[in-house]
Amino acid sequence: MTSDSFFENIQPGRNFFYDIVLIDGLHLDEQVIRDVENSLKWLAPGGTIVLHDCNPLTQAAQDEEYRHNTLWNGTVWRAWAKLRASRTDLFMLTVDADHGVGVIQRGRQDVFGIGSNQVLDFDFLDRNRSELLHLVSPVEFFKGLDELPAARAAGRARRAIVNRVFHRILGLPRLLRLRHAPPPGEDGG
Ligand SMILES: C[S@@+](CC[C@H](N)C(=O)[O-])C[C@H]1O[C@@H](n2cnc3c(N)ncnc32)[C@H](O)[C@@H]1O
């Protein structure tokens, strides 16, 4: 099932919202923006969207064209850039691990200004990577977990659950191990 049809057919009962949504589907920016916007509609107060593949390290990895059996992050980062440039109502950071693990919560951010004529190419990403992605090391991320906007918005019990999920899916040993891109030829994403 595609994410679009999932969201079209969602029929939750009352009080049905998600604490964590992982987006790691079609790695093309328009789809990713749609996935983020749809997820926000069903995100619990204090919820988090985790967006994989925000930090491609090579030009080829962020090609629009899917290439089988090679590392392919696609144009996820462009979706990120567009949201970073426009959504003052979101808080966004990227954990600098495993192809870039984006974390999106309701909150606020000083947007990253991008001129309307700016071409979103790899050179632009490379020049602005740290600030555009709001890159944070895994160690910093875990240190600041309880200070994130969602943690403050969530009750104690819910915060404990979400933090446990973070530790499970973004566990520090795993993040540190995956910090570096796998050798050429190995599947990515
Ligand atoms: C990079 S893989 C991620 C796999 C997943 N995170 C996991 O751990 O199993 C991307 C997956 O998204 C699926 N996919 C592609 N386009 C999609 C879409 N529009 N909606 C939902 N899933 C999609 C692909 O079939 C593929 O299984």
C-alpha cells in the first residue's frame, strides 16, 4: 500500500494519533513533503516524525533517478530544505548518522532562508549542509532529548515511551556504527 492510499483510507477511532511516524518510502521530494504533511495531521501532541535519508554524502546518492543496488537517498533532502525554509511551526533537526535521520516535531524554528531562484542542487546542499539540515551528533541528540519541543509537550508517561522508541530505533551503538556510508556497491537507504 502506498503512503498516499494509507492516509486516504485512514479511519481512526476517536483519540487515535501517532506518537512516532517513520517516513522511509519513496525517496522523492514531492512524495516526502506529502508524507510529512499527512503525518502531521495524525501526529499526537508531543509526537515525532522520523525521516530517513536526509543527508546524502555524494552527488550520485541524491540523484532523482532510482538506481538499483547502489546507495540511493534520492531527493529527500530537498523536501527537508523546502520545509526548513518555510515551516516556522515545526522544529527540525537531523541526527548525523545513518544517511541523516531527520527529526520533525511541532514547535518552532528560525527558517533557513532560500532564495526563490536558488537551484537545490548538490553543491547548494554541500555548502549549507550543517545549518540547512541542522545537523546534530548522536551524542548531542541523546543528551538533549528531554529538551526537544515534543518532550516538553508530552506527558511524562508518553515521553518515556517515545524516548524508549528513540533508543530502540536510533540506539547509540547502532548510530555510531552507521555513521559512515557503506562501501560503494552496498545497498543504502
Ligand atoms: C528504503 S526502503 C525502506 C524500508 C523500511 N524502512 C524497512 O525498514 O523495511 C523503502 C520502502 O518503501 C516502499 N515504498 C516505495 N514507494 C512507496 C510509497 N509511495 N508509499 C509507501 N511505501 C513506498 C518500497 O517498496 C520500499 O519497501
